[in-house]
Amino acid sequence: MLCVDQSTPQGQAAAGVAVWPTADLEQRLVNALDFAAVAVSDFGETGYDDAVRPALSFGPEKVVAEAAMLAYAAHGASHSSAVGDRVTALVRQLDPLVRSPRALADMALNPDQVFRRAVPHVLLTAMGHPDDAFDAFASDVCARVLSHAVDQPTTVLAERRWITSVWSRRLPTVSYPPSGTVLTHPFDLLVGSREDPYGLTHLLFYVTDFGRTANPELGRTRDAILAEVEALVLRYLDHGDYDLVGELLMAWPQLHEAWSPVAAFAFDVLAHVEDEVGLLPCGNIDPERLASLAGTERTRYARAASYHTAFVMGFLCAVTLRGEVQPPTAFVAPEYPDNAWRALRAMLDDHPGDWLPVFDRRNEAEKRMMAPMLCGLVITQAMRQRNFATMHDAIRMARQFGLPAQPLRSAAADLLRILSAALQASTPDELEV
């Protein structure tokens, strides 16, 4: 979808540059808000119990809190009456669930649940829907929690610090030492856990207030953080993990930075997949199990497995609409030799990812610009497959074609160095000349 959007200040700020249409972003956000209303109707009181895969079960407070966050991210992000009306309707739908007797009892009896229950209430209040009695009780029990010693992950402390900054109540200060997080230290791209990237995305939600904060507290430069986020976008684009790709892409608008070519391409992929499927799909659905179900049971299973990823697309569109720059639909980047992208593309011929047809429909000039992205995809696929020969070839080809340095190349080179050192340490006599 190539067009120049002149309908908004964002489009006008980059006159002549093709950017993603505001109307399309708003429609995708409307779709996500509509889906949120359905998900809250389905799961807002009962949650979902998955007897086959218990790990996929969740309580009602989870979908309620995530829907409240989506409404908060969308609130004021667009001048569209369709968006505004749906935010208002969703907030009203959530109100009795957020401030329910069950929520009050949970907060009274379970101190570890206090902030989980308070967050959606605070967000509804910030959107102009207060409840004074609930607020007085919630602030009292939250103050009690904050006055005691805690041993919590940094992301939990960051969330508490964020929500107390949004809350109009005076509460004890939440200490938030960012030292040791991705805000101050390089991200270890050799670690394959999904928990670390999720921690990164959530830290950025909290320190930027979903893009509302102009100058968030960061311990490193935006460029350094975004370079590593971009590497993770490539990793999870390779994996087809659209939930995580969507959360990672929020980094650019939340940090008020222009979208990189890789980020813009990944957004194009998500939009393409959403258009093909009807909503952004997740990797949790078992097709065979889905086919075996019928009626309400089938619908609930499909919604329970996919609602979060559908919400993520809404979050992404909301923070993008709030940001100064929309994702470009055409690249402005250096062009590399024609044989660079062709050689790297050939190494990915058997890749099953949805990104490949999106790449193939790009014009020749854009493909030359995207050679560094292809190199990153070759490397991340080689890491996933433990194909060290291909990893080595990709590094060699990047040097041969003069591609710019990127964190994935550095991580791959570091891994090969570590493997070489391990080999030498394990067989020192055999390697002596």
C-alpha cells in the first residue's frame, strides 16, 4: 500500500515521503477495540479454563487489565470519533468488572494482587471515569504494600512507579533503579528466552507511558536501544511470533523516533497478515484441535488463544497514531550491490515465514536497500537452527558486500568465537601443531 498521507501533521512533516495512511491505522485500532469488547464479554467475568493446555488458562482479571490498558493507549491518540466512541464504550463495559466486589476482596486478602487489581482502576480514572470509594480503598492498600520491603523484578517495580505517576493520589515513592536492565546495558542476543524481550517491551511501556512521555528516563541512547530492538524484531519475524514483533515495534513511536526500514517492513508484514487472516494471529492455536471443536466451544477457544495478539495490534496502532512519525511505506536507505540481496535471499529460499512474499513484492531498488535486513534474517535463522556454517557465511558475505555493522552480526561472531574457545578448551592436545 504505497501512498502519501497528507491528512495529518505526521504526513505533512515528511512531505513527499510515502507514509502509512492515518485512516488505515485508525480502522485497525477500531477493529482491535471491537474485538476487545467481545473478549471482555466472553472472559471478563469467568476467564478461560483450558483443560488440554492448562498454561493457556487465564483469570478474568487478566483480560480486563489488558483491555483497560488498550483503552488507555488509544485514549486521545486519534481525532477519529469512531476510535473515541469505542474507547468510551469499552471503559463503561469495564467499569463494573474493574471495581467489582471480587476485586475488592482480592485486594483485601491478597497483597500480591493489589497492584494487579489497581492498575485498570487507575487507568479508567485517568480517562475520566473515577470511582471515589474504590479509589480511597485501593490507594490505602497500595500505600501499605509500598511501605513494606519488596523483592520484585525490575519490570514490576517499573510498573508500580508508572501507575503511581498516573494516579492522582499521594503514595510512597517507588524506587526504580534502571541499572542492569536493557535501558542501561546491552541486550544479550544469544539468550533465546522470550521473557527477556517481553521485559524489554514492558519496560518501554512504563517508562514512556505508552508514548505520552516526551523525554523518558533512559540509561542509554535511543539509537543503541533501538538497534537491539530491531535485532529482536528480526528474530521474532523469523519465528513468526507476531505478538512479540508487535510489542517490539511499539518502541519507535514510544521513543518518538523515525521508523527504521526494518521496523517499517515488519509493520507491513503484520498488516499484511492481519488483512489475510482477519486479525493478527498468534502461535498458540492448535489447528487440529480447532477443527475438532464446534459452536461456542470452538469460538471461545479461538478467542482465548488469539485475543492478546489482536490487542497488541491495537496497542501498536494506538501508539503509532500518537507519535510524530508514521511508518513509511517506501524506504529511504543506502542501496547495496544487486548481488548482495540476491545472494542473501537465496539463502532463505525455503523459509516458511509470511515476511517472504511481502519482501518479494518490493521493487528492485528497495530490495537492494534491504540487504542488511536479509543478512540479519539469515543470521537469526542460522542461530535458531544451530547452523554455524551458514552463520559464518553470512558474516563473510556482510563484509564482502560492505553491509553496515548490526547487533546480530556481532552476536553471531561472538557465538562463533565462544564455540571456538570451547572446542580448544575441550581438545587442547589434538589442536596443537
